[in-house]
Amino acid sequence: MRICLILCFTILFIQCKKSNNNYEEEQEESYSDENGYSDGTYCAEIDYYYSETGTSSTYTLLVEIENNELTVIYWPNGGWLDDSHFTPPDISSGEASFSSDRGVDYTVRIIGNEGDCSTSSYVTDEDDLIQQKEDDENEEYRKKQEEEDDEYRKKQLEEEEEKQAEEEKRRQEEESGE
């Protein structure tokens, strides 16, 4: 029984080692120090930061590279962020940072080939970030409006109470003067 178990673990170890070597060879095929990355789709770790809301997160997504420039980030909902919203940065080193036209800061690190990627299933994309900011601003405006309305009503109530107190005082003076 022990010999069978040791044999199984040995075979498993050898297979894992072969798999790792295959992965490293695939990585070497898609990247070379001289030429950077071949045109195509890659797996990447994406960090974003939106200073307007202080929102930041990290996702694993597919990206498109053309001529060693990052040109597209694909969202899992079928959408994408492409070079019509940012100037394609050089990603030949495997990492690039840029800001989109909407002020979201991105850092993209290539972590593998397209087929090796287990992407994030839910991502807050730029549209969601901008909508969140607008919703927060609208909520802030609504609260401020409510506070101003409450303050106005309070002031009106105080003025009404003062007016009633003055009328009561005048009426009492008239009654005591008769």
C-alpha cells in the first residue's frame, strides 16, 4: 500500500513538473526580451483607482496587445475599454500604467496567455464607477436640500410661534387694560 502511494505521488510530482515546464515554454514563446509581446489576447492583473470616489480594486481580465501596446481591456459583462478612451501605453515589459479619459488610473500586468486565464466574474467597470460617483453626488445634493428645507421649516415655525406669542401678549394687554 505504501509503495503504491509513493508511486502515485511520484507520478503526480513528475506530471506537475512537466506542466510547469510547458507553461514556462509557452510564456517564452509569447514574450521575448527583444520584441516584447506578440500581438494577441493575454491574461492580465488589472489594478484601478478612481480618485473621485477613492474606489480601487484588482481584477484578472483579458487584454489585447498590438505592437507592444495595450489597446483593449475586456470586461466580463461583454464590454471593453479600448484605445478610444486612453492612449495605448507600451506594455513590452509586461506592465503598463495609464489614465482613461474619465480619470480612472489603471495598472496592467500581463500574467499569462489567454488560455491560462481564470478571469474575474464581476467587475465594476468605468461606467459603474462614474454612475456611482453621480449617484453619490445626487444623494449628497438630496440630503443637503432636505437639511435646507428642514432648516427653513424650523425657521418658519419659530417665526409663527413668535408671532402667536406677540398676539397673545397684545391680547392679554388689551384685556387687562379694559
